[in-house]
Amino acid sequence: MYIFEPISTEDILRSLSRNCRLRRLEKNLSQKSLSETSGVPLSTIQRFEHIGEISLASFVKIVRVLGYAEDMMELIGKPKYSSLDEMVRINKNRNRKRGTDEKI
């Protein structure tokens, strides 16, 4: 059984939205100029900054303009272990091509 992070999905979305807005403002970009540069509709940027909803493709377009493309490439790039047993299991399954529903 996997133990999920205690942080809610909504908390993560709010944090990503807030951080993107802060990075946009630090670069002195308006929502309109970010829209024009990224190709993401202005209404999508406004919705993202207001309620945190956005498609992954639009989010990546925004992140690229803000200069965080490499950070996105690193996201979940390395396995995380919560125990020695999990580390052994993950390393054993490193080259798997398919998952199963067997009990963990």
C-alpha cells in the first residue's frame, strides 16, 4: 500500500498558481504579455492564477516562458523511498515496462 502525501491536491494547485504569479510579476510581465509569449489564452492564465485550474500542456508553456523548463524536466525524475523495503522494491522494479495490481 502506498502512502500519499498529506498535502491536498488543492493546496498543491494553489501553491503552483501563487508561485507562477509571483514569478510572472518578478519578471514584470502582465497576464496579457505572458499569454502572447506563451500562446496560452489570457482567460486560461486568469483562471489559473485565480483558482489554480490549468491543463498540463498550458502549465508547461507558462513555465517555459518563466524560465523553469529544466525544473519541470526534473520533477519526479528520481525515485523517493519511505523505507528500506521500498527502496529495494523500487530498485528491483526499475526496468519494468508494465505494472500489476499485486498487493504491496
